[in-house]
Amino acid sequence: MSDPRYPIGKFQYPDTPVSPEQCAAYIEEIAAAPAQYRAAVAGLDDSQLDTPYRDGGWTLRQTVHHVADSHINSYVRFRLAATEDNPRITTYKEEMWAELADAKSLPVEVSLVLIESLHERWVVFLRSLSAGQLARTFDHPANGPLPLSTVLALYAWHGRHHVAHIKTLRTQKGW
């Protein structure tokens, strides 16, 4: 059985520079993610949304709110890298953010709307970037300088990763 933490496998940073065609494909995945999240949680009630996707994991509600938190941070990081030379970004304690009251109790609709709006802006912004701009970097405290083209690969994966958590639980539970 595969690791339930990584239903689509762990993210692997690309070994080679990301091509413009790959960047375009990643942007399309980011564009498609909001509809995938909305479909993944469609029809679930509060009890189902408050079910962890795995033992020791977040609830589906926390997972949707996490995606909003994570993608907001990424959007800001992309904008910083587009306007500053290799800016040092800050990290955040995602596991602690998931335990805050809003992530544990707000309806998922709040974050679904946020993800839709955020991705609309993010995708317009991403599509406007040239290959040279996608080669710009930000400095991650743990990973060092990361080109935006590589971070695109990460966030395309991140969208699929958490949708898979939700879909896998729905399949297991017969929802």
C-alpha cells in the first residue's frame, strides 16, 4: 500500500531546468485546481468535512483551508521574486495554522471562494511572465534560491496532492 500522506507520491524537484512548455502546463494545472477542489468536496456534510483524510492527518476542512493559506503564501512569494532580486522569503508553520480556529471551524466555502479568486489573479499574473521572469528566484530559508519555474512544478503538484487526499478518503468511505 502506498503512503497515505502522499497519494500521488512525494514532490520531486525537477533535475533539469523547467521548459517554457512545462511552465505553461503547470500554469494550466494551477488554473484548474479551484474547480477540482470544489468538485472534490461537493455534497459533503460537516461531519464528513471534519473527518481526517488519514490517521493523524488533517480533516478535509483543514485541508481546504490549508490550500488557501499555502497558495496565498506562494502568490506573494511569486510577486516578490518578480519585483525584487532573490528576496528572502519567510516560512510559516502550516501545521500550527491548520489548528487555528478559522481552519478548524469555518465552512469550506470561504476558502473555496478565496482559492477561486486567488487563482484567477495568480494565473493571469503567471501567464504574463516571460521565460526570463520565470527564471527569477526567491531565497527559501531551507531550500536556498528557487527559480519560479521550479516553484510552479511544486504548486501544480500541491494542488493535485491535496485533491487526492480528499478523493482517496471519499473512495475509502464510499461518499
